[in-house]
Amino acid sequence: MTTLADNLLRLEDSIATACRAAGRPRREVELMAVSKTFPAETILEAVALGLTLFGENRVQEWAQKSLEICPKSQRTEFHLIGHLQSNKAARAVELFDGIDSLDSLRLAERLNEASAKLGKRLPVLIEVKLSPEETKSGIDPDSDDAVKLFEALPHFTSLEARGLMTIAPWGAPDEVTRACFRSLREWRDRWAREHPRLNLDVLSMGMSGDFALAIGEGATRIRVGTALFGKRPRPATGLVP
């Protein structure tokens, strides 16, 4: 067995254990393989092992790798999970099957316009900033910007809201991490009540080091890279986010 296959077996066992501890069926938790910085051949190996959902961080990096992976399996989806500048929205809509890092009304407008031009209905997750770290992206849930975004989303006919995404504080104690994930679930429940036209079923939270905590707090999608693929290679130079 390859290292990737071994890692996947161990990961699946850990996910199943976390689901049992939370009293949840395994089928409720979707695994996203975070393939950023890994080469196309690694992604193809993961596809051969049955993985179907992948997360990438940079538009230009995926543009290059996608040339080696196409034609893609009809069952395989590649989503952008990294911060997206609005001036790259059109290219991102061309390349990705979903944008999981929507964090402003302006970006929503750009994505909707680009999707309409392509005759595409684009799945999106709203990234919510629940950590004080300045390096984290996402919309402040208490802000007027969040109010405006959620009020506008039902009117963007080329966007399909699917749920929320967040990243917990780096290196925080378990209770702080759990509180972050719990907060995302509570905000989802509130926004779902306030905006019944939106589908907010997806809670994308939890990564290699904290996905068990996220599952315990209701994650429906976990984003795992290192625990699956191993230590990340250094990204190629000259790539534009």
C-alpha cells in the first residue's frame, strides 16, 4: 500500500471514531482533501483511492495543475478555500466547482456576474472570521457588512449559498477551538432563521489537528491536508494568490 493509502485508512478510522464519540453517523461528515501545494500526480493518486472533493488555496496554482488533471472525473470537485481577491473572481469562476471563501458583498457581486456570463450556478460558502488573528480572512458576523451580504445573497441568481466556513485560532486550547466551532454553528442557526430562502446546511470547519473537535460541534465538512498527504512541499515561486 502507498503512504497516501495508509494515511487515508488512518484518517477514516479517526473520523469514524470522532463521529461515534459525537453520536453521529459517519455519512454526515464530508471529507475535503486539501491538495494545495501538492502536485497533480498526488491529486490523481487521491482520486484513484476514491476521494472526490478537493480544496485549493490559489487561483494560479490550480490553473496550472488543472491542465494536468483534465479531463476531470464527473464525480470530482475542486473548490477554492483560500482568500479570493475580487479582481480574480472571473478566473476563479472558470476554474473552480465552488468558492468556499466568500467574505464580502463586493466579491459576491463579482462572482455572481462572472457566473451569469458563463451560464453557471456557483456553489458558495460564506467564510466567517471568528478568530482575532489578523492573518485570518472572513466576514465579521457582527458587522453591517455581514447583514448586507446575507440580505443580498437570495437575489444573486447565479450563486447558490450552501453554508459557512471558518478556521479556528492556531494552537488554541481545545475549549477555545470548540467555542469557535460552536459559534459558527450558532451563527448558522441564526442566519438560517433570518434568511429562510438560503440553504446553509454545510458547516465547513476543522482541519488535520482539530477535526475531531469540529465533528463534535456539528461539522458537516472537514478540510484535511497534512494528515492525509503528509508534510507540504514548498509552494512553487512566482504564483499569484
